[in-house]
Amino acid sequence: MTKKKNRSMIQRRLIPTYIFLIFWAFISVFPFYWMITAATNNTVDVARGVISFGHDTVINFQNLLKSGQDGARLWDSLRNSFVYSIAQTLICLFICSLAGYGFELYHDKYKDRLFGILLLAMMVPQVATLVPLFTMMSKMGLLNSVGGFVLPAISTPFMIMMFRQNSRNFPPDIMEAARIDGLPEWKIFFKMYLPVQKSTYAAAGVICFMNSWNAYMWPKVVMADNRAQTMPMFIANMAAGYTVDYGMLMMGVLFCSIPTMIIFFVLQKQFAEGITGAVK
Amino acid sequence: METKKKGLTLAGKQLAAGWLFLTPATLLIFVMSFWPMIQAFLTSFKSGKGVNIHWADPLFVNYTRMLQDTMFIQAMKNTFLYLIIQVPIMLILAILLAQLLNNKDLKFKGFFRTCIFLPCATSLVSYSLIFKSMFATQGLFNTILVNLGILKENFNFLGTPWSAKLVIILALIWRWTGYNMVFYLAGLQNIEYSVYEAAKIDGANGWKTFWNITVPLLKPTIVMTFIMSINGTLQLFDESVNLTKGGPAGATMTMSHYIYNQSFGQGVGNFGYTSALCFVVFILVAILAVINLKVGDTRD
Amino acid sequence: MKKKLLSLVLVSAMATSMVACGSGAATTENGSTGSAPAATEGEAGGHKLTLWAWDESFNIPAMQAAAEDYKEVDPEFELEIITQSQSSDVENAITNAGQSGDFSNLADITLFQDHYFQQFCVNYPDAWVSVDDAGVDWNGLGAEKLSYSTVDGVHYGFPVDAGTAIMAYNTEYLAAAGYTLDDVQNITWDEFIEIGKKVKEATGKYLLCMDGSGNDFFYMMCQAEGVSQWKDGQPYVTENQTLVDIFTVQAKMAQEGVLYLANDWGDYTDQAIVGDMVAGVYNGNWIIPTIKKVESNAGKWEIVPAPTLTGKPGYASNGGSSLYITSNCQNTELAKAFLAYTFGGGSAADGTSLTYDNALLNGGVIGTCAAAAKSDVYQAGVDYFNGQAIYADIVAYTQNVPVIEQNDYHYTLREKLSNHLISVVNGEEDIDAALAAAEQETVFAMQE
């Protein structure tokens, strides 16, 4: 009886907390609501800021399917974005986890110093790298290829740092035990380390996929071919004419936002755990 | 003797393995980030455009030139204004939200967390379109304020220097608070609950607990988010381009946006000059990050 | 020491294997997406070309029309149009190609903004192909238009859209303030302001609007007076009484609520024009499709020449682009033949050109080819504009546009003047200081 009373009192004391959280959650979610309603309205209504549902969903969708040139329409762009983003995420996770593992579990002062230097790369302005990287890719014959898309993004100091932090949870005793059993170093990584770091991979994967999916500036430089076009490029093509069909555009934006959201929803528990490990 | 030799090779193997593991990532960063930066540094001593590029005379002309570049100085001021106002507000809000969400009696935690994180999963195009139309002269925000009687007539938010800056700051806070909150929330969950219990027994109130226990224990996370935010703000590009195009009259232009315009946005790029500007931004970010680390790092 | 040496050897061994492994992975990935480089199909003797253009509701239909037209000459002809999000995408691609010396990523043919071509041609000469020998009668294509695509007397481009300026009025809003279309013809800008004030009072609508961040009025209004903003390659601002007057007039219009200076391009088209905030639009004729978006205003709009400082009819041009062959084109003969036949006016020799007619019908693109303008499509009345034969009228305007001095830094000066006009309107600067600062900033930007 008293316990129940106590609980309701706690809840009552939390009312201001709830109000603030609901307020902030509302602000966070409102633009999504707007995006969905806009996809159901015609262009004039969207430009005028109508925020109720309209009747142009089907027309917007049909226009969206027709938009673009042959080989570079909605489904092509979606497929390309998936291919590039998944490739980038997988390679990035592999390379950066390997490095994070190496930096933390084999650390000595040389590696620590090297790590400090690598962190500097976070501060390199992207504009500065565009032309040199383009030159490099064209010399390697990687223009318009997945290789050209992912190479500059598969090794980032942030990802290495994340894996390095999470590797602190990995007990060195296990490594020693494995070594005594005669397991080679690379097998320790694959057999012992990788399976216990699932949530780290999930968290890093979510962030990496989001970055890759939404990337625009570099893909625009390196993917000149129509058929290599990504989803953000497809949307940008619709968004910057002399006249813009906003209903159709928002329908496209919706298609562009759904994959990242689904991935976040599916992996959010592991995501939270992975980040928790990273800030320990 | 025999065992010692074996031990050495084992240590050697381990050493080799350690270096081997971090080599791919390190090489990639050197080739994809540092090499372009070195090239930019060399280019910063050149002038002329396209095929007509040549060593500058005097060599430092691009660096002295920026001192007279009113647009760049304006962009620098804008960027630092964003930094000074937006970063602290955002991080304080993020800590506050994390603190509220870290209450074990709270219900619907997962729901709130998801909602608040959602903004940073949006694509840039959609988010900039949404903000632009909400703050348009005929947009939603104006309609609400006029109907409430706060404004007499529609106000041009994106066309007035101070309010355009404000919209950019609001947009940044909207987009990145949830992202930072996730890190704080994770940090808070690493703090043992018994620490708080002990504080309660000692009679510490909410604020005291927060300042004396939470903040010190969160310090590494705070330093990390600070560095990420400083870096993100000093290289701010997307919001300036997509929300305001740097306008009105350059009042919201950021340094990266200005550099981009000088390289790609307005005719044939002056790459010597922009390389010099890039280098200055790089140095600025690095200095601030080092200061941050020195202030934050009390461990060693 | 030994340890260090060992690690060094290992690092370099790893590096070599990484490179080998990296390139191996890249080729297989490349194969799996099936994406080929942009422009390798156009080998000599083939029938296929690639082309870059950037607006699916405007110039891309024009390109499709041209491809269709050329099939009459070469039934196997195929044109792959690659959509770019905006004109600057093409400029950036040329910049990247020019800086790296690798042009293999470019399309065979590209659309390019008129005002930018000269500087891209001078700084990246290896990107372009001369089309002097394409067998085109250049005289029929508009001298003012060709002045943008000709460098040192060598032709590089084929004109697409004219960019001839129109002054469009919503006659219903004019009528609400007691004016007819006759009242707004042959007037001075001062008279225009008086009319604008009445219209604002009666309807709440602005009589004029412009994108305040890229204000084209300075160029258009000067050109209508026959004056350039440039003199001997230098900005001609503070000493240029015409430009000073034009700046003053605009500041006054904005302060009196006659002119809406939009925050950016989207605000200009979507809020000001599509949002029905205005009773008048003054811009290149490519703005017409935007005006037509508001279906409820059909039949209410009409076009006339613009006001000037003196009251004579004002003729100007703004924007527009041309088609250029890039050095990556492997089949320049086909590209030249294709362009000469279509936008070069070859197919218009018999009085009608499918290219120009369909470009107009499907995209609203009005060409500069005099021979093509005699067709029925050009001469027809347009319902949205109260039955006025606007296309024929616009072609007639085109003949009157004065040729004035151009400069590579056209957009730089535009940006500076735009910014300082906003500062003046916001009361942060006086006009003399604003003009002096704009001129000085432009001179600064021109230093290399």
C-alpha cells in the first residue's frame, strides 16, 4: 500500500520532467510529421506551409517514379545508395576495429603517439581534400566506382577512437590464455574479440551507415556517371531547378530518410550499448 | 636460453601483429587526409588560376591577403559567434536531457531517447527544406507568432542578419542535441548507482550531486563532445549553404562555406588562396582542440 | 634498433599488400555495380553521345527534343542525357578535371552558363573543342548571345536559351489599383514606384520581386540603358551615374514596399512568385514556367518591355546557357553534326525546327535562332498570358538587346552589389559608402 503510494508520488514529482521531455520530443519529431504531410500535398501547398494531409500522394509518387533519366531513377538511386553504404560500412568497420584493437591492446608509447597524430585528421577541412583526392582517384582509375566512393571514408579517426575505447572492456587475460593455447594473433581478433564486440559494431555501423548514406559533396565529385547516382544526388537534382515540385521532392526525401531510420530503430538497443562502451 | 629465445620471437610476433592491425587504417588516413593537406600547404604558396597557376611572388601573398579580406573576416566572426553561443547551449541541453532520461523511475525512456535522437538521422536536404519553410516570411512560425499577437506583421527571419543567425543556431541545436545526449546518457549509465546513494546519505542535494559527482565523472565524455562540436562548428558548411546561402549579405556565411565558394561556387577557383584559408582553419581547429584536451585532461 | 627496423619492413610489406588488395577489391566492386565511366561509348563512327544538363522541367526537355530531331538525319542516333542538380555541378566537374588534368569523367557535350564560359575557357583551355568548322551560319543565331561563347574570335558553343528579359504584370492586381497595361508601358522607374505604392495599398502585393542574394537587376537595368557595369575590364561603379541611379532606385523601391527582395532563390520562386505575393516579375524569360505554376492566375498575366530611367522601353537579357563539346568527346564529328543540325539552326532551314519547337513546347525554352522563330509554335497565342503571342514578342525583344562589355567577374560584382543593397535597405550603410565598398571588394576579389 505504502509502496504504491510512494510510486505514484515519485511519478507526480516527475511531472515537470515528463513535460520537458514531451516538449523536446515533439520539437524533434515535428519536422518528420511535416515531411510526411508534405509528401501528400501539391507543390503550392507545400510552399505555403500547409501542415495537414493532402490528396496528392499518388500523383507525387507517380511523378517521383518518372523523375530522372533512364538508368538513374528512384529505384536505381536507392540500389546504388544501398550498395555504396553497405560496402563502406562493412569495410570501415573492419579496418577501424582492427586499428582500434591494435591501438588499445598492443599499445606502447609509439602507437599512442601515432594515435595522437591520426586524431589531427579529424580537423582537415573537407574542401581542402576534394581536388587532391579527385586527382588521386582518377590516377587509380577509380572514378565512378565503389572503390572511389568509399576509399576516403573507410578509415576515420572517430571510428578508430570508438573501437579503441570499447576495446578497454576486453580483458587481456583472455588474450594471454588464447596465446598459451597457441592461437595466432589474427585468430584472437576474429575468434575472441569480434564476437564480444557486437554492440560496438552495431553503434559504429549505425553512425557509419548514416554518414555514408547522407554523403553528398564527395560522391558528387567522384560519381559523375548517371548510373552511379546516389539517393541524395537524386533528390538534389529535383531540388534545384528553375521550378521545383515540392510535393514530389518531399516524397523523394521520405524515401531517402526511411532506410537510415529503420536501421536506427532495429539496432537502437545495441547502439546505446556500443556508445556506452565508447565513453567508459 | 631456449625459452628466452622463444619468448623473444613471441614478443616479436605480438609486436608485429599490433603494428599490422593498425597499418591499413593508418595508411589510409595518411594518404587520404594528410597527403592532401600537404599538397594544400604547397598550393597555398601559388597564385593564378587553372593552367596559369605559378609560384606566388611574394611567397606569402595568400596569407597576407586574407588580412584584408573583409568577407573572410566576417565569415570568421560568424563562425566564432556560432561556436560561442551554440556549443555551450547545445551541450548543456544535452546533459540536462541525459540526466532527466537517466532516472530509473522514468517511463517510456526508449521512446523519448529515440525521438530525441531522430533529428541527426535526417538527411540534410529534408531538414534544411523544413527549417527554411518553417521560418519563411509566410511560413508556420510567422503565422503562429502573428496569431498569438507577439508579432504585428510577418517578420523576415531569414532575411534579417540577427534572426538569420538565430535560425542557424536553432537548427544546429535541433539537429545535434540528441546526438550529444546519447553520449552523455551512455556516460551516465557507466556511473555506478551506489555513488549516488552514498551522496544521498551524505545529504547532498540534486545540484550538488550533479556538480560534484556527475560532471567530474562525465569529464572525458564532455571533453570528447566539446572537441567534436568545436570541430563541427568551425567546419560548419551544410547549414550555411542550405538554409541561408550565407545571406543576407554574408551575415551567416561560415568559413568553410566561404572557402568552398572561392574554390567551386563562383567561377574558376583561386586554389592558391583557398588552400591558404584551409590551412588557417586547420590550425585554428587544432589549437582549440589542444587547449580543450589540456584543460580537460587531469588524468596524467 | 632491430625492432624498429623490423617494424619498418613489416609496415612497408603491409603497405604493398594493402595496395594490391585495395585495387583488387576495387575492380570487383566496380564490376558488380556495372557502372561504366561517363563517356567512353562515343568512339569514332558510333551513334551515341552523352550530354550534361541540369533542369528537368526546362532545358532537359530541350535536349530531348534535339535528340529526337537528329534522328531524322541519323536514325541510330542516341543521346544519353545526364541530369545535374544545378549549373554549378558542371562548373565543379570542369574545375576538378582541369585541376587534375584528367578529363575522362566529362560528358561528350555539356550545357554551360554563358557568364562563366569565358573564364573557364581561358583557365582550362584543354577542356574544350573549337566548333568553327561545324558548318553553321552564325549570323542567324543572335550576336549578343554568341558573344558569350566566342573566345578570341573562335566559336566554342551553340546557343540554347535566349535569356531575354521580360517584364510581366498581373493585370488583375494592376486593375485593382486603377491601372491598365498601357499605364505601365514606356514609363520611368520613378513612375513605376508611384504605381507600385498604389498597388501595394490596394492589393497588399509587391509590384516587383528579386532574389536579394543574387540580384540580377543591376545587370538587367544597366543593359536596358545600354550601359555596362564594366569599363576596360575594371568594375565601373561609383563613377557610373547610371549604376548609381539604378542602385538608388532599387533601394527606394525596397524601402517603399514596392520591391520584395527575397532571401534566396527558393524564397524568390516559391514564396514571392508561386506564393502569389507579387503583381510583377522582371527577369529572363526562363522565369515564365514559374509564373505559370499558379493555375488560379491563368489569363491574368501579360508581358511588356521594362521601365527605364528615361522612360524608353527597356530590353535586356539575363542568364541563359549554351552547349559545348568537351575534350573528352571521342566522336567530335558526330557531336558537331548533331549540334549544328539542332541548336545550330540546321533543321530550321525549311522554316520550322523540331528542336526549337519542341524545346519551347515541352520546356518553355525560347531560342535565339531567327529562322526557327517563324514557326507556328512560336507565333501562337498563350492562354495563360491572356492569349498574347509572348514567344514571338520575346524574339522581337531579343533583336533590341544592346551588346555591352562583359567580364569574368560578373557574378562577383553581382554578389557584392546585392549584399550592399541589402545593407542599405536595412539601414546599415548609406548609398555612397555601399557602392564604394562593393567596387573595392570586387577589385580585391579580382586580384589573383
